[in-house]
Amino acid sequence: MLNNVALKTLRDRRRSLFWWVVGIFGYFLGIGAFYPIVRDNQAQFEALLETYPDEFLAIMGVGSEENLFDPIGFMQAEAFGWVVPLVFAIYGVVQGARAVAGEEEDGTIDLVMATSLTRFGLVWQKWLALVLAELALGLAVFASLAVDSVLFGVEIPIGNIAAGVLMAVLLGVFFGSLALAVGTGTGLRGLTVGVVTFVAAVTYLLNSLGRLVEILDVLQPISPFYYYDASNPLRYGLDAEHALILGGLAVVFLGIGLLAVRRRDLGVGGIRLSVPTMRKAAG
């Protein structure tokens, strides 16, 4: 089993993944059950929305042109505009940071590398486990929307649901791959989580506020969240170019991780000062 690190990783994390799946599935069922109330009381909710500043709606991933009272607009405002991308990104960051750096800090990397598995094989299979886990979250979203359609009349074309879910998965894999690259290069899980979470927060705000602040508008394309939702896949379907950009960047970060794993010793707890430097620091 140790030679198949992807399956071992999924097995070891099956309980946490199960609760992530249950959580996202339950969230979608909850907001799906709320949709008929919003639909049947549109006038009252429109009056409430008029009191919300545009900045608040932008942070929720809702454009001024979005109709919040049809199923697609409702799900965009309540889920795909902010909850879904943040959940998939956070999950990716956590799992990417644990992939190699977590094994080092937990002291299990020597056991893994004592097998016939190569360093490239370790990184590649950890990345594959990340992709499969993100797909599991995506299937939970897809299934919950199918249930919402039957039970609560949240009718969204299947192809558009698949497009929205795919972009969420690619976003999660993007941030997971970035965390994998940083963690592989440093061996420090905490540092990796902090750095990549900061990148995610800044780029999320950049994309959200770019809808309102003209000077930030030109900077939106540097945000991965821009490629996630700029084409509004839940309403208009998949934008292949944006999907390829997110997927391509994830593969680039995988490549960086594969290169980084060759440049330092594994199992030493990450970045270390050289012996002369430590002696100098100690006086």
C-alpha cells in the first residue's frame, strides 16, 4: 500500500474528507430549501437588497447585472460566488501543505521513502490524491444541486452545473498545487499554509473589488478567482480558455514541486541553517 501513496493518502484522510463532503452537501440542501421562500417573496427581498452596498455584493461574487431571484442567480449569490470557491481553495491549501511538508513534520517521510517509491513518485501521487479529493467535493456539490432541483425547484441546466463544479475543482487544485510546491520547497507546513492562504485572500479581494474599483479592474486577470467566475459558468457554461489557464497553472506548480523535491534533503524538518551559520548565531 505504501507504494501507492495516492490511495494511502485518500484512505488516511477519508474521515476528514467525508465530513467536508457532508458539510458542503448539507449546506446546499439548506440553501436549496430556502430558495422557494426567496422566490415567493421577491418584492420584500428586493427591498432588502437595495439596502446592501455594492461592495458587499461584490465580495459575495455577485455582479450588479445578476438576477438573484432565478435559481442560477440565487445559487451564485449564496454559494458559487463565495462559499464554493473559498471552500475548495481552503481545502486545497490544507491538503497541498500536508502532502510533503506534513509528512516531514509528522516524521513519516522516512517510512514512505524507505520503499521503492521515487521522490517524483511521491510528489506526483500526493498531487493525484489532491485532485481526487477535490473531485469528491465537486461530486458532492453536483449531487446536492440535483437533489435541490427535485425537491425545491432549483432548476439549473446539468451542463452548467458541471461547468461550475469543474471550475471550482480546478480552483481548488490550483491552490493545492501552489501549496504543494511551497511545502515541497520548504518542508514547513505552517509557513506554507500561511503564505498560500494570504495569497488566496489577497487575490480573492482583488477579484471582488475589481468589479467596482476601476484601478483594480486591470489587475483582475492576475487573480485565479477571476478565471473561476469571470465567465459565469453557472449561467453561461464552461469557458474552456479559463479552465485551461487554471489547470495549466496547477500543472506548472506541480512541476515546480517536482523540481524542488530534488534540491534538498527530505526528512530534516524543512529549511535549516547551515552549521557555520548556526554557530555564528549562537555566538
